[in-house]
Amino acid sequence: MIEITNLTKIYKLSKKQMSQMKTKKNMKKAAEHISLKAKEGEIYGLLGPNGAGKTTTLRCVATLLKPTEGSIKVCGYDTVKEPEKVRSCIGFLTNEIKLDPHFSARYMFDFYSELHGIDPKTVKERREKLFSYFGITEFQDKKIEELSTGMKQKAAIAVCLAHDPKVVIFDEPTSGLDIVTARHVTDYLKILKEEGKVVIISTHIMSEAEKLCDRIGVIINGQKVIEGTLTDILKETKSADLEDAFFKLYKENNKEEQ
């Protein structure tokens, strides 16, 4: 389980960043008092516009960032006090962290598996299973830089699942992918759910969230503004679909800017 309690993350801005953001404030709250739980056997979706705080939240869960305030537990481990134990049970995928372009998918998979202390027999079995599913086998010895965008993404997913993590965290897993590859990825997320994994994803694709997520949390301006099943959210916002619900919530939480 992932349990986030009152997560706040504040960044100190440089003068250059202040200028770029057209602000006189030297601090930015990327996430503010966010609390949520993602459970085993479900797909939890974080929705929000660019810069809303989705990636910051997921990076805190993955131990890449330390919360300014609040706490996060993953599989019962505190992300600040026990980061190594947290890392051992999560698979984290983000578009901003790339596989080394000079190595092959097979090498990266085996290297990552060895870091987790997995025995060679298990490594081979998992590699063959994942590479076969994602259609990587034929290209497994090509350098990452020689692969198509979709194949790079599928290789990255396979590598981050090499150690069979209990918790899977994907930051916009289908961003930039063609419709066929994106469907392949979302279908595998459903398989992970059926295996009892904790799956949490961020996305700004409303149709994807509608079809995929058991529960959804919407983050706007660093704050969680609503949470629940699709049915709950549509009922609470009196909306016909998730896109309508999102825009109502967005307008509500940006009244000062209008």
C-alpha cells in the first residue's frame, strides 16, 4: 500500500526561475497537504494539468525527493527513514529518466536485476516473459538509441519491472506513444492489477483514466481537490464525463486568475 499523509513539498527558486515564472516569491509550493491511499489490486490515477504537482508527488513516493512536510509510507516503510527498503519494493517509470542509450535492452534489464540481487535463472525467466509480451525480443541486443520511441518506452517498462515490484509507479506511461503501443502498455497495467500489485499512475488523458483507474485523485495547483471512483466524481461534480468534471474543478480552483 501507498499511504501519503499531508504531503507538502516546497522548492526554493533561483532568481532566474523567479524571472521565468514571473513571480517575486522565492518559494514555490509544488504540493500542499496532499493525502491519499493506493491499495493492492487497484489502479489509482493522479490527474491534473502540467505543473499541478503530480510528478512531484510521485517523486516523493519514489524517494527521489524528500517531503518538506508530511509523511509517505510504501509497503509499511517510511520513504525518508527507510528509503532503501522502499526502493526494493517499487518500480518507478518517468519520461524524464531514460535508459542509457549506449547499452542494449537486454544489458539494462540484466544489470538492473543484478542490482536487486536476483538470481540468474529468475532474471532469464522474467526477461523472456516481459520481452515477449512487449515485443522486445527481436530487438533486445540493439542499443537503446537505435530503438523507436515506442520500443524505448516498452523497454523502460520491462526494466523497471525486472525485480517484480509490489508497487508500480508510472508517471504518464503512455505520453508520446502511438495508439497501439499505448494500448499495449495500459493492458499490462491491468495485468499488474490482477496480480495484486499497487499501481499508481499520473496522466492528463481523461479517456485513459476513465477506462483504467479504479480510483482517481485530481490535483490542481498542488492541492488534491477531489478523490473517488469515476462514478463518485461525476456525481459530485454533476458532470457527464471526466473531462467535464475536470474543467469544472479547474475553473473552480482558478477563479482568481479569471
